[in-house]
Amino acid sequence: MQDRNSQSLIPARKGAAARMRKGQVLKVINTHGSQVVDFWAFNEADLGECMSMEHCRASLTSIIPKVGDVLVTNKRRPILTIVEDTSPGIHDTLMASCDVYRYQQLGCKEFHDNCTDNLGNALAAMGLKRVVHPSPFNLFMNIPVKDGVKLSFDPPVGKPGDSISFRAEMDVVVGFSACPQDMLPINGADCVIHDAHFTIT
Amino acid sequence: MQDRNSQSLIPARKGAAARMRKGQVLKVINTHGSQVVDFWAFNEADLGECMSMEHCRASLTSIIPKVGDVLVTNKRRPILTIVEDTSPGIHDTLMASCDVYRYQQLGCKEFHDNCTDNLGNALAAMGLKRVVHPSPFNLFMNIPVKDGVKLSFDPPVGKPGDSISFRAEMDVVVGFSACPQDMLPINGADCVIHDAHFTIT
């Protein structure tokens, strides 16, 4: 499924997942520039050990990780290091992934694609069962913090082709969702959902 | 175990847990004024449904909940409402609970009491098995956000007897830990750990 020389697809509104060996580099590409990609990483040998935003914030004493930062698991072990970021560096660690409950509250009467189910489906397609559902690293997502407390859901600030790259610090399973949120402008003011891509080399 | 007319103990460095019926009010008291209390709440009928900081931040568009705010679960349902806060209102939703890994990284060679184990032990003492370990609502914990991104672990800003009160919006199990962190000044500049108390009425 993973071709070392070509980009893999994260389909608009859907999820994807892949394995990475320790030392490999993952590049997540914001192909159209305005797409948020919810992102997760799990220890391949123990899917209960996951990249954890609340542990990352504690170890980095920062809300937004940047190039050189080591992302850690819920056992505080390094899982990924950010090695490059060609975007403006605006990503989010604060917000839960969207889910069926979120869209029900926004008025949806029928099923709406959502990042939480997308991760579960992407793992299931690899024959894996989700053990925990961690809070995601929301790549390219713009959640400014005002006055140290107040949050808002703002459109992304990047451009087509922006990417962020991670080196695996253990053998990992990574999961993605091209966030299907089209009822708030979090994926751009036009609320249009786009494909994104990734490579593992 | 819960006396309606007296305070229950959250022993210094240890945990506690209790059941609340929908409509009851929990008051968590910072008896000595400088003690952080890690706090969790679970749907009694489904311990996999828990108060979730990442879902609360999304619904409240705020990093710090305040009086009148409804705290929600990982199914985005109301679980607790903040009905009173006599403290300065500085609490934390960003940081993971401390754990054995945290103290190992800080140089501990032997076991150190920690909030993660404290919650598990407090639930076990009630005959309950932890299903998920959510990121805590860290009461009275002072994590200022500077420049919208940068975090620091600062001493609490309250006074002895400060309290925060919650109304249960469903039948819940609540858990607490009088944070045993004595290697950073998060429980006061003197790094001394104190008892805290709670009432349910």
C-alpha cells in the first residue's frame, strides 16, 4: 500500500494509516493548502502506547510543537521527532477529533464522516483494533489562544504543498484523517474538504 | 465512606474516589491553599465515558473552565457543571497527570507516588477497574500560557480554604489525587505536599 517513491492518499473526508520503521521519515503534505489533517501515532508493539498531546505539552512546555521537538507517548517515551516544517508552523494540540456527537450537536440528522471513526476504520483496514483513542495532533489546524485562555476555530494559514516531516523514534503505526469538518471554517473559509497526501521514506 | 455533613479526605500524595448522584454537588477544597488536585469524572454506568479536557476545550472554546461552564465527556455529553469557585479561577486542562515515567525522568531511582497510579488505586478500592485514563482537570494548578504558545509550571495562586464546586449532570464516579509532585514548585514554592478535602451534598 505504501510506495516509497510516490505519495499515498489521505482521501478528502476519510482516513488512512501506515506502518513506519524506526528511523524512517514521514512527510505529511497539505496538498491543497487549507486541509486540516488529524494525526495519531502508536507504538506498533503496543497499540495502548500512543503519542499523547497532554504528555507532549508537559515535556515541551509548549502548546504547538516545532522543528526539533520530540513528541512523546503516554509512557513519556520518544515516538516521533519533527525534522522539517515548510508550513507557517501553526498546528493544534488542544482539540478533540470530531465525532458523530459533534455533528449531531451542529444539527446533522444523518451520519457525517468524522475523524474519530476515520481513524478506527483506517486501523481496521490494516487488521488492527484501536485500543485507545488519543487526542490528535491536528496538523495545519489554526486554534489561536487569546489572552492566555480564549480559543477560536480559525481557517488554516498555509499554502498548497506545505508539509511537516517526522522521524520515527520507534516502530510505529501512524493514522491520519483529512478532517471532514465542513460546518465550521476550520478547513478554510469555503468549508470545502480536500485530499491530503503523505510519504514514508 | 462519604459522610454528607463532613469533609472527606484526599490524603497528601494519595488519591480518593466517590460516587455522586445526578444533581448532587461536589465541593473540592484546597485546605492548605497550595495543593493541586488532579480530578477526573466518569459516567458510573460506563467507565469508558469520561470527562474529557480535549472535548471541554472544544465546546467551551477556552483553556480554563469557569463558573457556569458545562464540562462534557468524550461523547460530548454534560457530566458536571461548575456552580461555584471561590479560588482565583486558575486551573489547568493542558497537562497530563504525573506518573512513574515522569519521576524517573526527573531522576527518581525508586517508586514515587503519582497521580496516575493514585487514580487507579482509588478506583480499585471501590471495586472498579479503570477502563481509560483521561487527561485530568488539574484543580488549582497554575499553567500560564505566554504569547499564545509557551507554558510554565508555576505555584498555585489561591489561599487556604479555596474551593470549586460542581453539580453532577449524570450519575458519576469522581476521582482525585493530591498531586505528589515535590520536585517542581507546582504545589507551592516550598514543594510541600498537603491534604485536600471534598464534600458531596
